Amino acid sequence: MTYFKFSGFVAGLFLTILFWNCNGKEEASIDLDDSDQISYNFHIRPILSDKCFTCHGPDANKREADLRLDTEAGAYAALKESPGKFALVSGNLEKSEVFHRITSTDPGEMMPPPESNLSLSEEEITLIKRWIEQGAKYEPHWAFLKVKKPEVPKVDWGNNEIDAFTFRKMQTKKLEPNPEAKPHELIKRASLDLTGLPPSPAILDKYADFSGENTYEKLLDELLHQPAFGEKLAVLWLDISRYADSYGYQDDEFRSQWPYRDWVIHAFNQNLPYDQFLTWQLAGDLLPNATKEQILATAFNRNHKYTEEGGIIEEEYRIEYVLDKTNTFSKGILGITMECAQCHDHKYDPFSQKEYYELFAFFNNSKEKGFEGDISQTKPAKTPILWIERDDLDGILHFINHPDTTKLMVSVMGENEEKRTTYILDRGLYDAPTVPVDASTPASIFEFPENLEKNRLGLAQWTTSSDNPLTSRVFVNLIWQEIFGKGIVKSAGDFGMQGDLPTHPELLDWLAADFMENGWDIKRLIKQIMLSATYRQSAVISKVHLTIDPDNLYLARAPRLRLPAEHIQDLVLASSGLLHGEIGGPSVKPYQPSGLWEAATSGRGTLATYIQDTGNKLYRRGIYNFIKLTVPPPKAIIFDSSNRDRCEIGRNRTNTPLQALVMMNDPMVLEAARVLATKLSESILDEEKAIEEAFKRIVCREMKSKEKDLLIDFYESQLDEFKNNPEKAKQALDVGEYPMNEKAITPQNAALMQVIMTLYNLEETITKS
């Protein structure tokens, strides 16, 4: 079958693409009166971090003039190059050398120096001047302060505490919140956010006006209890945990890691508290009387790439694996960029190279090796492995039942009995060990308690302690990002000095504290956000919005977001009736252009050639698509999915012509349109009613009269075309492997298929608004 099957009838109709591409770093808005107190955290530190810390920050090896501006002690110390002078003197501009240097025009004196290609704006200079005049007070970095629950503002708008914080911020920007979205908009939005699937016509009818017992809250409860909830949320975590179906590197052979993916789905559906969710993944094998399920969860640490090539230096790759574990933990769970300290002290954040390798030490005692045989000898898992039999799957993940699966090998964690010594590696090189270090955590975050074991279980306990300032903040921010498109902290993987400032810091802390107080309950957190009036607003954009807040930082409207790649596939399959709703199981290989794997393979192993699946496997949800690390699914990549070769905690949303071409020519979309058209024509004889039903299934609302007239006219024009050219009708319907009755090859079905293709290509269809 040919992959591209161009449909010229669709190209010009309704194809309006308004995808939003949010790239670049958000700068905190500075809107201060002369009497306002200048904050080091929110006004000064971002300036110093961007313009000064490279030479006067945490990295002692690169520090100039022995001047350190990232700490109060360093900034207030006497200047070694100028005895009797000080970088900063509280309240005194004349004696503060920093002020003289940033206002100087002498190239030999001015800071930043001209050769750095950095400069301060007049606004930044004014802020530093006012900060010095007000006392030049330093503050610990906001993200490293223990989470404390702030007082909820008293306002006259909203449904819960979330709204109090967002409304107060709107007021400071002279913004008014949008009215609540229409019921059909909320139903579609909630269904996509909680299940990744469009609402069925039955759900749309049941909750049409949220009257009587069928309330909005009852809708949320119904969606939260659907098995599809776990599949939806698991996509986020699989990006973080870099889940894939192959080992990577040149040979990129098959690995049977999919039971871990099923465990993640299961954990979210069972609402496993987040602290346990993390503990099992970090150290399930070290728990007392660890169960197979807890051991299986530790596959989180083993999802990284493995080499199967001969002639390698084993220790080099073993170190690479431990580095990957360390970096995934720090970025995905703590939201910090510890990997910058692999080769030297961090240039911006208070993490030394020594602290990096102390964290590294927690993962350095795994039994895994750097090399366990070449591709011709390797089994589909690397030791240590967990053997899982069908009965285990039915017991641990009770919703899985694969009669063809008798025994699987999953890469999990195993600890050496005798601890391996960890060294600081000079410039991060595997063969350049220097000073030995013990396992520990960065002191600037929170000291590792003496009563905890210095192993992965102790690390998990440190991570989930209520004293840890990052874990809960990072996760509630991830959930906020999942729902609103960007987090309260936009740089969701960087809560450090170079990360974005929170737009609503008090709200972030309130949510983080409330999350921990209520048992790290993930479903409760999501429902709490979705019950808020902030979430329930209309997405209509006014001129005021575009003038004051074009990026919607202050949430006076609901966002408009294109669906992730997996959920575009899910929407098409579900609305057409093709979706095979089996939960869990091995990955599947759907339609894909021929030759991709063959062009990027070493020619060895079972994955040298792409062998497409057939039958129901073609119609599984996007989460189950086979991910080969060297050749990720092309359609998913076009729609900005993660490559899965490293930890990713946020996807881009780009807008390219290729995306439109995929929606017009992908055989899955064409096949879905064909199948839905034939099913509707069999059950609904009236073409107008068939189009109305298709519209409701795909766009998730009733048609407007003008839309109906336009679609009927389009249908009739296509019907005339196909009646006059019967071979074109046959050609249009000849797509996909789903069986088709010869009697269904009619001009009417071909015309209806073109109408449905048009609906799939609507911007509104694949946008959550």
C-alpha cells in the first residue's frame, strides 16, 4: 500500500491552522512603583545570573577577580584587587563598586566587559540601583526554600483557592477573567485532558447542559475512573522516563520493556500516591520483601540506551549509563540541571562537581555492566533482569491478558552487595578518577539526613520528604503544564537560577503544600485544578488580552492547544469507531513509510526491517506505537513527540506544513474517514443526518446552520464528481486494511468520506480550547 494518498478534494476546505509555537524564555514582567520593594529573587538574581554569574558565580575554576556575586558573603567581602573597596555596601551607592562598574562607560572598567557581548539595559541598571539603595538584601533561591502554604487571598471571584491566586494576579494586570466556556467546550476539554480521547456522543448528550444530577463535577469523576485516564497521563511520564522499545546506539535491537509502560498506566489508574510512585521507581527492589510489582517499577532507571557493539571499553559505557540515571533523576524529578556539574562546578546553580558525583554515587552500585555481548548473543533484556510470566502480569497488572505471552525479561535494578567506590571524574571522563566521594545530596536543596541509608532507598526517602523543596513543586508544575500548556514555571525542567520565574509563586507553593498534605493524591490534584473557574473559562481572545497578555501568562482566558501526537491519533481512531481499546500489552507497528528503518540500520538484528502489524494492532492508541530510538515514529515526530533517547519533561508545539500534509494524506486518517463514512451510510440513510453525526463525533458539538449548508454543498459537489467518475470513487475508498464490502464502493460513500476528511483537517478538531 502506498503511504501517501493525496486527496485534492480536501486541500482547500476549512484547513485553517492556528497552532501556537511558544519558544524562547519568558521574562518576568517588571511593573513596579517607586515605593515597591525590590526582590533579589524576582528582580535582581535573574539579571545577575544572565549577565554576571559566568565570571562571578558558583564555578570557582572560572571565577574572575575572586569575586562571587551569587552569595551574600561573596558580594559583601572586600575586593582583593582593590583593598578597601567592596562590591556591595548596603544602602550606599557611592561605596558599592558594582554600581560604578555597571554605569561606567570606560571599556576598562565597565561591567559586563565589552568583550563578553553582554550589556545591561537602563531598566536593569535602575533595578540594581534601587536594590542597593534599599539595602541590597540577598534571599535564598525561591525554589530551594522549604514549601510553606501561603495565605489564600480574599477575592470575589472563583470556585476554589486556585482562583483566588489567579484572580489577584489578573487584577494587578487590569485583566478580567473570561466567562465560563459553553458546556460542549468544557466536555471536550475535560475529556481530552483526562483521557486523551474525544467525548463520545453519549457523553455529550448526557452532560449537555450540566443539569440535574449530571453535573460538571460528576463528569470529571466519570472520566477520572476510566482506564483511558492512565493511558493519557502515562505519556507524560514515559517522556520523563525515556521509555522506548529498542536499546539505541548503532544496532538498536529490540527490548521487552513494555511491562514497565503498563505498570505506569496501572499506577496512575490505581491513583498510587506520588511519593510511593517515585519510591518504587527509584528503589522498589530495596524495599523490605519487595514484590514483583515494586521491582518492575525500577525499570524507570534502566530505560536508557545500551550498546551492543563489540570492541567498546566497558567502563566507559557503564559510566554513561550511571550518568543518564543521575541526570534523569535530577531533571525529571527535582527539576534541576545537575548534568552541568558533571565536568565542573555549575556555573549558575549552587552545585559543585563534588556534589554531582555524590548524587551519582546512589546509582553507581547497580549490577548492570557496560557490555553484555554483541547483538548476535544478546537476549531481549540486560542483566539484572526481572522474569515476568503471564500469571505475574495478570496478578501485578490485572488488566493485562496476553495468551501469546509466556515469559518476558524486563531490565530492572539490582544492587551490588559490596559498594563500588565512586570518584569525582576529571572533566567527566570515565578514565580520569580523582577524589573518592560518598553518596549524598546537594546541600543547597536540603541536607541528606544522617538517619537515612546511603542507597537508592535513602535517596527516595530524601526525595519524598516534606522538607524537600523541589519534588512537590516540580510535579504540580508538570500537571499544570499538562493542563494549561505551560507551567507556572515555564522551564519545567529547570527550577534553578537560569530557569523561568514562576508567574504565580504563591499559587505554586499553595498547590505543592496542599498536594503533600493530602497524601500526594494525583487524581485529587488534577480534579482540583479542573474544578477551578480558571480552568473553566472560555478560550475566546479579546483585543485586551492581546494587548496586555498575549502569551496568557496571567490566565484571564483558557489556552488553545494543539493535541499531542499520540492523542491526534487517538481522536481519529476513536471518532471513527476504529479504536481497539485493549489496555496494555506489547508495542505495535502501525502504518509507516517504507524504507525508513532500512535506511538507518546497521543491517543486523531483528529490527533491521520494519514489519507492519495487521488487524486490531493497527488501531491501538498512540501510546502503544513501537518506538525505535534511532528511527522514532515519523508522524509522531512531525507533531513534536519526544525522541525518547533522553529525559524530556515538556514538548514543543510547532506549526509546519508537514503537519497539514500528514492530516490530509496519512493512511490512518484516510482509512478512518472511509470506515466512518461506510458505517454511517449503513445506519443512517439520510446524508444530512450522517454529516451531522460525523460532525458531532469529530468536532464534538452540534453544527451551526452555516456550517451545515457549506458541508452539504461540498458533499453534493463531490457526489456529482464521483457519479461522473466511478473509478475515482473506487480509488478514493481504496485505502487502509480494514475490510470493506464491495457494496460499499459507492459515490455516496466516497463523497461522505471527503466530508469527514475535511472535518479531520479542521483546526478546531485537533485543538483543545
